[in-house]
Amino acid sequence: MDYTSTFKSKYNCALIADAAFRAGAELIMAPSSLLPVAPQMKLSGPVTIVQANNDLISILAALHRAQQGDIIVIANPVTEVALLGDLIALEAKRKRLGGMVVDGFVRDVSDLIEIDVPIFCKGVCPVGPLKLPKAEKGFCQIGTEVVI
């Protein structure tokens, strides 16, 4: 039986959380600040965690190693840039991954919704990870000019 597909199609998070609580099972949840790019997106499957360090190379390496159905979780100490956009999402779709979780921002949201790979993130920022000196790095803040 394919338990990943069964859980994804039949059960929602609230039902699983209630069942775990009633069974006395330990319940480990993602932070509430991680939200789906589109409300209908769901995740279930084996997880691979990658520490991005504000660099796409580690994310691309994780994509290369990932197997069909895997979920890639991208951890990153810097959250002022988008770590995932349409090109990475297209590769995830091509590899038939279960989805991606970004402990940070994404960009190209309308494209991400159209690509339809489940993606959870903390928010949106148009600037990707840049390898520039700190004085030349862009930043995202509403109401200010972005300088790159």
C-alpha cells in the first residue's frame, strides 16, 4: 500500500493531529509561519533537509539527489532573499518530487502555483540569493527602494 498517497488524499493535518493527541503520540509540527503557496497544496513523503547558506548550489545538489516523492526542506539562516523560484520548481516537477519547504522566501509565485508542486514558505521576495559583497546586496522591505 502506498501510505504517502493515502495520507495525502484522505487525511488532513487537523485529523492527524487530533488522532496523534488522542493516541498519546508525540506530535512534531512545522512552525505556523510556514504556509503553502496555494491553499490546496499538501505535503507527505520522505524528507531531505539541505542547509542553503544563502546559496543555490546546495539546493541544486539536493534536487539532483532527490528521488520521486521526496520532500526537500531548505533551511537558511538568511531570510532576506528568495531561495526558490520557477526554475527550481520546474526541476522538482520534472523529478516528480513530493514538494518543497523553504524556511525563508520564494519568488515567481504565480508561476509556482501554475507549476503545481506543493511548496510551503514564510513569504515572498523578488530578490534571489546573491553572491555579492554585503554592501552591494539587495534587500526586500515594503516602501523602500531595492538596490542591487
